[in-house]
Amino acid sequence: GNRTYVSGSKGIDVAMKSFSKTLLDEKYLEYRTIVEPAPDFSYGKIKDKSIGYIYIGDSDGNHPEQTIDEILEVLGDLEAIIVDVRNNGGGSSNFMKPIANAFATEDRLAYTLQERIGVNYNDFSEPFSVYTTNDGVNQYTNPVILLTDRFSVSAAEDFTLHMKIIE
């Protein structure tokens, strides 16, 4: 057939443009509130449903514990919440972890990490464990749907690992 394949950075640009927050706002959300001071963080409610929606477009910002607690005060009584990290280009895992903690019912191992500490092939630190922890403030324990894509990278990948082990 006459298929056109776009590769490299042009392929990423095309795919990233296919995600439209404007379409989400107009077609699917009853309202959308931008959260400050996070640069690309918003939440809302799905039209005609008892389902919340949280969009985290990058992983930089301040006061994530306060931010997620404020969001859950608004969305906390809904039947389910969609957490969307599509096109999240990363940032600080320290920003994302407290958000995941707000959905944890108990402390659980999310992943084990070793860091490269030298130039040789086997120069790694001792393994250390990273946990998702129940922070006990405004915990949301109803169903959570996590949306990711191939452009959810770095801290968004860490966040996905934290969310994956939450029951």
C-alpha cells in the first residue's frame, strides 16, 4: 500500500501532536481546573459520569502533596479517577511519588534500583528499594485508571511503577 512511515524526531512530533487537551476539555470534561504552581497539571470530571480526571503533563513543580490533597478533596467522592500521564516528558520522581502515595492503601515495594557509580561495566551502587507508601492524608482507594503512552518517560515511568503495585 501507500503507507508513509515517519521515524526519528519527526515521528515523535507527529505522535505528540495527536494528543489534544482541547479535545478533552470540549468533548469529555465537565470542567477542568489548572493546578498552580505545577506547570502542566490539571483535573476535572468526566461529563455525565461519576469519574474524575487528573492530567499530569510533566513532573516538575512544587508541593505535590498539597496539590494532590487539594485535588482529592474535590474528586475524592467519585466512583473512579483516571490519572493521565500521556506525553509526560519526565522531571522529578520526587514530584511524582507523593502523588502515587495518595492512592496507596499500604506500603509496597515499587522497584529496586542500582545506579552507575563508575566508568567500568560493573560499577554499580548497592541495590536500594523504592516504596510506594500510604501517607494517610486524603487517601483515594476507589478504582484508578492510569493512562500512559510511549512518551511517558523518566519520572512518569517511575510513577507508572508506583501505580502498578497499588491494589
